[in-house]
Amino acid sequence: MKYENAGDVLPGGLLKEIQKYAAGKLLYIPSGEEKKAWGETSGYRHQLQRRNLMIRNKYAHGMTVSELADEYFLSLDSIKKIIYSKKNDSRLTYVPTLESAVQYANVGKIEEWIQCYLLLTRKSAPRLQHFMKEDHLYFGVVKFPLRLIQRDGIENRNNHADEKDNHAAAHPPLIVQYEEGIFHCIVQQELLASLKKRKVNAYPTIIVMKENADYKRFMKYYGTVLYYVDKV
């Protein structure tokens, strides 16, 4: 590192103040930027956190340590360390309910909840494989008017949702895709049909968007008028 004369760099008044405390001493003046934790700059640390959360959720839903080791190309000991980690996010366990989705959303992990829902609960139906591989933007969980959702193919669905349990927290939020100005129910037609039959006007929903243009349009017309669901 190149050293410079403080008299050539600092204003006279500031130089005199420093001389009171450190005249003749060799000082190092840090840049003032906060030191970043390992991996924060590259995003690698965040990727590991997401991976580890998925590993714990898959284990909780029946996958074995050996199966997880094969899927993620890790040793058995590494998988065990991830599963039994006592870090804070290890307590964030996926459940296919609104309460679980809100917990994930509150810590900025709503995408992880959706991935778990599609993979572990919906069992990756063939029509969802392409959807899961794409990058999306997410908005929610918000209280969303059901009248805005496209109605094609909804009314004639059999209502497999348990209509006796009217408590919303017992069911997952709706996952609705917004594309070219239209809202589509992409995977939960049975739940939506049940809600409409019970004349529910608004229901907790996660809005999924694929293009930046859709996100900008959504934010313009809906972004400031929908209420977040931050507790159940």
C-alpha cells in the first residue's frame, strides 16, 4: 500500500485534530464500508442457504439421507450436518398451509415455499415441470379478489378441498400467474372452485410473474392496493 503525507490529503483543521492524538504515528484509515460476510458479494452464501433449506424440507417429507446425498452430490455426513443444523432457518419447516407460506414470506423465502409446494405436495405434475424450471418474480402473500381470476375451466371442477374446514390457515394460499394483464389459476383449480362455491370474495394469494413488463404493469395497477398477509 502506498503511503501519503496527511498534509497533502487532509484539511488543515482536521490534520491538527489528528495530530493531537497520533502525531508521528503510522495510521491506517479504513474505507468505511461495512465488511461483508463470506459469500455475500457473490451470492454463493444465499444459494447455499436455499439449497440447505430444501434439503431439510425434503428430508422432513420422506426422502432419505442416502437419496439426498445422491441428488445433491454430497457425502452422507454433509447431508446429516445440514439436516441437524441448529441455525435459525433450520426451524423454518415447510407445511402446505397458509401459515407456513406466511412464515416463509416474512423472511424473504416465498420462492422456496412455492418450490416445496409444487415438488412435495403437488408431486411435480408433468404440466408443472416446465413452470418450475423458469425464473419468476413473486408478490405476496396478499389478500386478493377472486373475481379478477380468469374463470375458464373452474366452475365444473369437482371440489376436492375440505369444505367443512372454513379456516383459511388450514389450506395453502392460491398461486396465481399474472401474464399480459390476465390472472390465471395455474395449479389449484379445485381449491379456487371450492372458494367460489362458498362465495369467498378475497383469499390469500401469491402472484407469480415471468416477465419484467408484467411486473411493472402489475405494480402500476395493483401493487399499492393489495394488503399483505403477514400473520395468521
